[in-house]
Amino acid sequence: MLNNRLIKGKLLFILILICPALYSAPRTEWGQPDLQGVWNFSSSVPMQRPVEFGVRQFLTQEEVSKGVRHFELGAGVGVIPPNRFGIEAYYNDIRVDNSGVDGRVRTSHIIYPPDGQIPPRVKGVEMMPGGVVPVSGERPVRFVVGGVGRNGPEDRGLSERCIMGFNQGPPFTPSLYNNHVQIIQNKDHVVIMTEMIHDARIVKLSSNQALTDSLRFWSGDSIGFWEGETLVVKTKNFNGLTQSFDGFGSSKDKLLTERFTRIAPKMINYEFTIEDPSTFTDELTAVITMSKVSAQLYEYACHEGNYGMANMLRSARRRDAKAYSDTVADIFRR
């Protein structure tokens, strides 16, 4: 009896993945699809597709059964590709939160352009990725990790300053850890609360309200509406002090459209489209599967424990002081 139930459950899960229309999400007391809960958007799928897959969106069952790991895509099974962060990145990869759960394994999250690559950039737009490798640049620092110097907190990335998380976006992009979001609904609003930096985005539900340019925010200004089973959220009026996407440009002219569709009891299909004529020559669309978790979202109290920022600046001042004293001592030796 138990085996029969398991088989039926697996068959239902497969049918839902093949034809999501077979599933009807539970309703709130206002008759809207219920998206409430804590959801995980971690994933080991690369955002951009390895070039040898061309326009193919999914791995074959043979590739899946052979245990093809996504960091090997583009290098061949059993071959570890070069990594700009050093070999320790693979050691750490064992312990990070990037498993993800999806029925069919994608070759990339980006589905448009068809080749799964980020669109060409507008002339003059350069990449400023940030990251653990030191980079040169000027204020304002628009990337989320790393920095351009240590003269003051304004030289550091947005996540180090506890302003923006490195995966919260919007849009959400899977990262090493803290890949959780909580959705809260009432009749007229949806609150999208991220784990990283603990930011709550309040989305007013109004299909005929226009987004004005009177106010600009780090996470933009959002309105939402329902298209059948899908919650559509449109966001613009970003303050331009963040990048547009993946290390490129400025968010000032970006229009983000997110679609949340509950396709199974514990799965949401999250799709986002970026239109930014100041950064990219074409739009970009990506799909990420969110899985429901039976846990609550705890506060990410970044400022309360941000010892790294203070210690980094303190050590830089000690280094400056030593350099100064060495210079003075050298002058007197002469």
C-alpha cells in the first residue's frame, strides 16, 4: 500500500512538472492563489548557459543520470575548470546552499535570449563585477560584494555596508547561502521579504496604477496584479546606485517584471524579465524554481554584527599609520 502511494505521488509530481495547468493552487480567503510561506531559491544551475548547449534548455536524462555537475558544464565530466577564486572555491562549494530542487535540470536559468546568454551591452557599458578579487573604481560603488578601496565605508560594496543583499535583487539570483524569501498576502498587498539584509518589499495590487518617477528606491517601486494563477510584479524607479544585472550598468532605467506561479504544493515557478535600454540591447528572461521550506525566516541583523567593516577600516588605518611612520623614519635616516 505504501509503495503504491509513493508511486502515485511520484507520477503526480511528474505530471505537474510536464503540465503545470493540472495543478490548481490553494486560495486565500480573498480567492487569490495562495503563495504565502517561506521559499528557497537556491540552485546549482548556472545563470548563463555553457556555449556547447546552444539553445538547448535542459540536460538529457542520460546527462542527469551520469551526475553531470553544473560547474563542469563547458569543461566536460571529470574536468575541473579554472576558477578565478582559486581551488579553495571548490572546497567551499561542498558546504554552500546551492542544491535546488527541480524536475528537469536546466542548462541555464536564462531562457531568453535563446542562447541563454546575457544580451550584448550598450556601447560604453563595462562590467564591474566586484567580488573577492580587488578591483579599481570610483564611488558610488554599485556592486554588492567587494570594494574599490578602504578609505571609508563608501568604498565598500552594498552588502558589506548592509544596504543590499548579494542575492536579494530584485530580481532574486541564487547565491552561496541565505537563498530564502517569505511571501505574505492580504487582499490589496503582497509583501516579499528577503532573508539577505532582511528587506521587505511592499507590493500594492493594482492593475491600473502607473508607476511614477517621483520617488526612487534601492529596490525600486513595485505594483502587482493577477493574471490567472500568476502574480505579476512590475518594478522600476530604482535609484541607479545599484547595477542593472550581473555586474553591468546602472539600474536607473531598468524595468523588472517578475512572475510568481505556484505549480505544485511546494513549488513556485519564478520568472523575471529585465528591460534596460541603457545597459542591454535586448531584454533578458530567466526562470528559477522556488521550493517551500517548513521553517520561519529569522532576522538578518547585518548592522548588529558587522564587525568586518569596522575591523577592515581599522586595519587599513593601522597600515596607513605604519606607512607614514616608515616614511618619517626613512627621512631622518637620510
